[in-house]
Amino acid sequence: MIRWTYVSAALLLAVPAIGQVPDTSANDTLPEHYGWWARTSRSSGLILSSGKTYNRVEGLPVLFGPVFHDSVGAAQVNASVLGIIRSANTFHWDNQNLGHRATADVRVGRGRGYGLGLSSYDVMAPIEGWHLPDPDAGLAAFFGHRDFRDWYNRHGGMATASFNMSARSSLSLDFSDERWASPDTRRVFSVFGNGKAWRTNPTFDAGRFHIGVLRANVDTRNDPDNPSTGWLIQAEYEHGIGDITDFGLTSPIARTPTTPHVSYGRGLLDLRRYNRLSPTTWINGRLVLGGWLNGDDLPLQRRFSVGGVGTVPGFDFRKYEGPVDVSQCSDGVIIPAGSPAQCERVALAQLEYRQELHSSLLDFLNARPIRLRGIGFTVQPTIVAFVDAGRGWLVGQPSGTLQYSSHSFPRFGTFRTDVGLGLDLGIIGVYVAKAVSSSKEPANVFLRVHRLF
Amino acid sequence: MFASTLLAVASPVAAQKTRLEVLAPPGNAWGDEPPSVVSSGLLADAAMRDLLANGFPARLHYRLERWQSGRWFDDLKAAAEWDVVMKYDVLGKKYQVVRLINNKPQSLGEYGEVADAENAVEGPYRVDISLPKKGARGYYNLLLDVETLSLSDLDEVNRWLRGELKPAVSGKKNPGTAIGRGVRTLIVRLLGGEKRHYEARTGTFRP
């Protein structure tokens, strides 16, 4: 038996590639030569833009307003004041459908340098954005009526300071003061399955929080879109202090009764390594570790899960698989509506082997671009074999295989594991994944645009 | 299901064949001279020509990598990046072509005809990249991204209204076609169709 899941891909406008290379004879220079390209592509004025996402609580957010870009000596100055109207409920004029994003930032130095920024926002933010890239998640919702994220509202302000080690590597510190609220699922169009009920957006914690985030981003990949070699390391530590006015719904096991005032520490590490084995073969790996580090229980917005096309695709997204739910960390008895992520820690390992096809039946696709409205897409058929293993767990008094002490790590035998195969055509890939740790799980077929990770 | 949507709107048309090559140095002297890069047909399609004629510059970002074959993993030993920008000067009615290396622009000329400008863009170019050591097996890999200046959604909406929807509303075009084209525009943008990616490789050599 085979089940279909859907997905996704590249809402973002094309971003000029900026490479980082050893022994380079010439770096990417064009973004610095404003007279010919960057200046004209980043002109000040009014803009109308999508929010680069699509989901079941806001549909398509449409941003409109003035933007300003200028340079003063070595400093680049950017500012924008954008109003947001959301397409949910046919652009109905109400609180949940209106928002804003206003930013002002200065960046000194191109490549190595530093930056300072201020922002004010009233936006919908994803829970667990690390599962899937924004475009994948957005297109899965738009085409397939599958929203692989949950959402909450962030309304507040943020100050940011960053030190840029290169064009794509940085160390930054954010401090924000914001209110969190839990939006409802709304009437949102989808190409297929339109009219069917969406998965309920879970009820999350509501309240006011002061949050500090220290974030490091190291990117040595030779190409950010199609990397063949290099590291991508994203690490962050978040310390939050806040008062919860309305608690989100959890399984009883997932949260001990707590006072409304919380202070927590949370870490997340997403580490990826890309290796070329030969001109046409690659082996790439990804390791994600995240979870509670200190203080009170994590708010529901900051918890974890695995399962679904972005993590362990052999298992359905947010589906309870008993008897011990190591995907969402529910107790299996009381599962809140929408089955939110409730784990306090998570571990995920992914490995993929890629083999570019040559002189094959599919090679005819490379003869000319596939054309959509006059725009050609080139096709690079590549066979992909992959394995994944991951699970989440709770932190506390050790109990069975769901809750572990803060210094323990679950046995590998308790992980969700799968294997899979796919054909990546460059613009879209078709994959099939089969759960290994649960042999009764049927295979899942899914689509992704660009790479798995 | 999404794939079927994609196929439903895809309409392959005859196109000039695109060619991108990394040429071996004369006499296959890999250890003595760098290779050259040559291409054709990259800017030949109607959509690209239309954008160029309306003053939107085209950018070709090249990256030539030199890899050394290893026992387990291949190593990236060197890379050279450069850009070629082609822009139509509406007032002067000339196509300007510039190559940018290390932030230094180098004019490749001004041309009255688009074909001449394309020849300047795509002609052979010997890349300034460090040479491999004698006896080290390796290969060159060329990555090319071709894009026109990113239009904002507002520009795109204006273009759509001007070019497709307005004639439809005034009865000169089928409204269904206009809306269909709008949906296709959306899908193209969702798929990142403003940037085309090409790759070319040499065979493995030992200088």
C-alpha cells in the first residue's frame, strides 16, 4: 500500500549566489558593484510582495509599503514599513488578518563587518521552522492542503546586533519583547482538497515574553543552492523570561503544573556536511540536536517533534504511533487538537547518497529547458538514496522510553528510522520512503523541490 | 498530484539548443594553461529577449571549480567567479556588455544588435584560475546561473495587467487565458523560475 503526501518549493525570489571558496582567484564581485546590478535591483520605493509563505492561518500574506536602501560610506542602510493583509477568509478585514513589519538596519562592511537592526512586527510565526524550508511548507499548503507547520502570533519589537565573518557566516544577538497569541485555523484556499477541513492549529501558550537569542551561522558550502562540499552549521541558544496568561493544551505527561511566570533556556544545533565522492556522486549528512537546557519547562511554542517529509518521511506528519509516541511526546490518551509538538528534546540524523544520471533514458531532459510561460528550467536527473533516524523525548524523572533525565540520551533502538529512494530532477523530486522501525507503516510517496536538505 | 499540475501547465517549445562547455587548453596541457569557457543560446529565448529590450539587465554568474580526485572524497582546490552583465541602454539604443572580476568592470563593448552582444557575452573566455599540480588527477566543474533583474511583485502585477489582463478586459483577448497566464506566472515564481542553473564538466585528467 502506498500513500501520497505532498510538498513543495521555491517561493523565494532567486537570490544571487555568493560563493565561499578556498584558494579563490576571484570572489563573487557583482553584489558589490552597485552601478551594474545590485543598485538597480534594490531600489527604494513602494513594493508589493508575498510573505513568502502560505498556510492555514493566514493564507497568503500580502505585504505593501515603502522601502528605502542607501549607502553611506561603507555602511548600507535599509528601512521598510510594510503593512500586512492576509488572504484568509477572503481578505476579511479583522485583527487576525492584519499585521505589520517595520525594520531599520545598518550593515557596515561587505562580507566581513557588523550590523545593527531594529524591528517592530505583528506576524504569524512557524513552530519548528527547521523541519522544512519556507517554500516547501508554503507550496504543500497551497497545492496539497497539507500544512506541515503550526503557527502562533508574535507581536512586539526586536533589537539585533550581528558580526558578519563573511557574506554567509555570522554571529548575532537578538533581544525581543513580544506578545504571543494562538491564531485559529481559517478558511484558506488550496488547489487540491479545497473545502476540506484543515488540520486544527493547536492552542499554544499566550503571554508576554522577553527573549534573548545568541545565534551562530557558519556556511562554507561552495554553492548555497546546490552544494557539493562544505559545512552549514546553525546553532542558537535562546533564553526566555515571560508570563503565560493562557496555557496551551498538552498531554498531562508533557508538562508539570507550573506557575505562569517562566524562565527557560533552549538550544538548537543544525549541522550539515556535503561531500563529493566523484564528479557525479555525493554523500551528504545532517544532524539536528535541540531541546531544553535549563530553567522551567519550555513553552509549547518552543517544543519539538519528528516525523513527516522534512525529518523522517517514512512516518506521517503528526500521526500518533503507539504505544510510545516518540514523534510528538503525547501520552497517547489525551492528544490535544492538532497534535502539537510536545517533546522537550529531539535528535535527528539524515544521510543521503546522490548519483547524477548520465547517458540514461532521462538524459533527453537535458537537451533543452522545460518551459513554463517562456521561462526555461534545466533538468538534472539525480538518483537519491537516503536514511533517516530521529525521535523526541521529555526531560524529567526517568519513565519508560518517553522521559529521560537531563543527562541521559535514548537508546538508538527507540528511534524512528526509515529508508528511501528518489529521483531529483533539479526543479522537483519524487521520493518514496519506508519506515524501518515500524514495519507495518505503509510507504510514503512525496514531492520536494530542490534538495532534501 | 502536484507533478500533474506542473505537467499540465508545462508546454515544451522548440528552442535554440543551449550549450555550455569547458574547453581543454591547447594540446591538453592541463598543468600549463587554464581552460576556457564558451557558451551559446543562453539568452536566446523570447522571454529573455523581451526583458532585455525593456531595459532589464541579464546577469550571468559563472563559477569555475577545480576539483582533485581523492581516495574517499574529492577536494575543491580552487574556484574562480566572475559575472557578465548585459544591459540595453534605451536612450543610446545599444546593448552594453560588461565582465566583472574582483569588483573590476571590464567593458566587452557596445552593440546595436542583440546577436552581436550575445556573441560578446558567450564567446570563449580563458579563466584565471590556479593550475593543478603535475600528476594530480582532477577535473573542472562549471556552474552558471542566468537571471534577469528580479522584478518585484508590483512590477510583475503591472506587467500582467498591461500585457495580459487589460486586453482581455477590453475584449481583445480571452479572459480565461489571461487568468491562466496569471496562475502560470505564480507557479513559475513559486518554482524560482527567474534563475536558470546550468552545469558543465570536463572529463577527469592527470596533468
